[in-house]
Amino acid sequence: MPRTDVPQTTIQRLPLYLRALLQAEEARRPVVNSVDIAEMCGTNAAQVRKDLSYLGELGTRGIGYDVEALIAHISSVLGITQQRRVALVGLGRLGSALLSYRGFAERGFEAVAVFDSDPAKIGSRAGSLTVVSTDDFEAVLEEQDVEIVILTTPAGVTQQLADRAVAAGVKAILNFAPVRLTVPETVALRQVCLSTDLQVLSFHLAQGQQ
Amino acid sequence: MPRTDVPQTTIQRLPLYLRALLQAEEARRPVVNSVDIAEMCGTNAAQVRKDLSYLGELGTRGIGYDVEALIAHISSVLGITQQRRVALVGLGRLGSALLSYRGFAERGFEAVAVFDSDPAKIGSRAGSLTVVSTDDFEAVLEEQDVEIVILTTPAGVTQQLADRAVAAGVKAILNFAPVRLTVPETVALRQVCLSTDLQVLSFHLAQGQQ
DNA sequence: GCTTGTGAACGAATTCACAGCT
DNA sequence: AGCTGTGAATTCGTTCACAAGC
């Protein structure tokens, strides 16, 4: 089970494969082969086989991959067999959208705390949760045993909140604020920049029209 | 001006450099060097120089890069010196959040149409725009000369809307729906999957706790 | 002296092609 | 016969290290 030296790029494709497999499960297909998965994901079969081979010998030669077993295995590698406790910081429009996004809950991510600094929002309801002041950030993070923090806060305060989250023992951060965060090596960090994608598209437009 | 063979990875970093440069401009710094940019972006200086060298000889040896000039040049390569006309499809929570996101307007992306299929929303106001029925999709896309379509629609209808957008002459699509879209080679496509990032973080958590 | 721009070295990821199993 | 798993080949991207220029 050589989980450690799985290439970064492979890890990023695992959620994609998982989605394809869940579709196959939905369609009551017991088995799929690498060509099927590749078609559903927009990659090629060799890539799929190579990626899956990093996780072990999961297929059967001459047959393909057992859908149920492969779902279980990928879920296990991604660490989503257990619920992951998530806190959302910043209940603006984006924060609210993420909080109500079913895709998170479906993949085993459970929102257990919502923070905001706006007194008008503190104490109000957000889904099944009550909005908490960022004054109580560390205390609630520890109390709720939060593993992942999602930041949708204004750029200026985000690094500081990240630092506090790290100090409170949070081990993973998903940042939507348009700033480059610095965190210790031991903390996993993903930065999502929504306007980057538009700019990349714009580049291709500029190419196309010469 | 060898814009064509700029590596994909470099293109993805250009928005990052641009943001750093805009910060430097804000701070009234006339010149920055590759070390400065690297620090602001969390990369290394060699990477910055190599990336920028793909766009031409933009720096001055012994000095660095002129902030204003470099902003202008990167903006030009990214094709955001002109306004880009964008349409949003699907005015759910995520759609609303994106519509009100200042980061888009700041980078030259102008929302010129908003679509939804919900009769309750059609005709209502969204920012300065009126929500239009997807029945009128093609007509309005052409009339408004839309270049980029952002899809935040339910998975099931998304491919179909993408096809219609392509048929209406749209040349770039940003897809937030959790489906893999198929579009012609000539159309630029970016897929954003919000739950992928959480799953990648979860993988690292699973690693950490062994 | 300082900093860019870039060939060359290196490393990582993808693709190929086929041996090995069912 | 069919499909996986994987070394080998290739492509792609990053980093090094230094010559060229201010």
C-alpha cells in the first residue's frame, strides 16, 4: 500500500475517478475497465491504469475493475471513509453558497462551525448551525475538533485567521481569498482563485482572435 | 512575441504575477526583481524569470522589471486589456456569489447577461441586469456578443447548455457543475470542481495521521 | 555589483508497448 | 481473447548555473 509516493497529479485525478465510479454504480454496472473510466473523465486509459496502479493491484486482468471495491479503495486513500469536520470562515455570498453545496456533504465533509466577524450575522442561523464570532475562533475550533478550515474572508484578515487556525491545531486549509497564504509545511493548503480561471480563458480567446 | 508556445503552467501563473505586480503598484514601487515577485507569489526566482522570458525580454539586467510596463504586458498577453463580455448561467447561490464578486470586474470581466430557467427568477433583477430565460439563450448570447459563459447549473442540463453556447458562437466556457463537459477543440474550457480540493486536502490529512 | 535571460541538467508526469494474468 | 500492470521511452516542466548586459 504505497500511499506515500503517489504523484500529486494522480491525487488530483482520484476525485474525478471517484465521481465516474459513483456514476457507474448508479447505473448498476458491476465492473468497468480503464477505457470506460477514461471516457467518463476525459483522460486516456493508460493514464487511468497508471494512476490506479499507484494504489495497488486493484483490477483483474481480462476483466477490469470492480466498481464497489474501487470506490471503497479510492475513498479510503482519499481519507473520506470517515466524516471530515470542516469549519467555514466568512459567511458572505461565497461562504453561504459553499455551506449549502450538497457536493461537500455527499463526499463526507461535515460543516461543524461557521464564523463571521459581522455582529449582524453572529448568532444567526446558517443551515443547522449558529454563526459564531471570530473572537471565539480558536476555542470553537478546538472544541469542535475541526480538521479543515475553509476561508472566504476579505484578503486583509485572511493570513491572520490562517495563523490562528494553525495554532488551534487545524491541519488543512482551503483558501478562497485572493492572497497567497503562508503556513507551516505540516499543514495542507489549497488556494482557489476564481478569477485565475477566467484569465486563463481570456488568454485562449486572445490567442484565437490572433 | 512568441505567445503561442507559452507552456500551460506558465499561463496559469501569469494571473498570480499580475496580482503581485498590482500590489507593488499600489505600494508605489516603480521596479521589482524576480526575487520580489517570487516571494509575493510563493514560487522561486528562476521560475519567475523563465516564465516572463516566454513573453519576451521584459526586464533590465542589473535593475529588474518596471512594474507598470510589466502589468501592461501581462495584461496584454492575457487578453484583458479589452473588456471581456461574460454571461452567467444559473442564478443559484454560487451564481449569485460569482456575479457579485468584485475580482471579476476588476480584471476586466463584464457580466452582460444572466440566465436561469426558474420562472420565479426570470425578469427579476440581478445586480444591474435582468434575469433572462434560458429559452432565449442563443438569441441573447449573440445579441450581447458574449465571449465567455460561466455555468453554475445542475449537472443534468449542463452539457446541453454548453452545446447551445458553442452553437451560439461562445468561445470559452467556465464550468462549475460537477460533470465533465465535451466541447470542440476550438472552444476553451475550464472545469472547476469545488469538492476536488477538499478531497485532496483530505488525502493529506489521511497521510498525516498515517 | 546586481539582475536578467537562457542553455543545460535534472526531475516529474505522460504515453507507449508489451509481458503477464484470468 | 481481453485487460491490467509496468518498465522503457518520451514529453513536459523546473531548477541550476552562468554568460551577457546594465
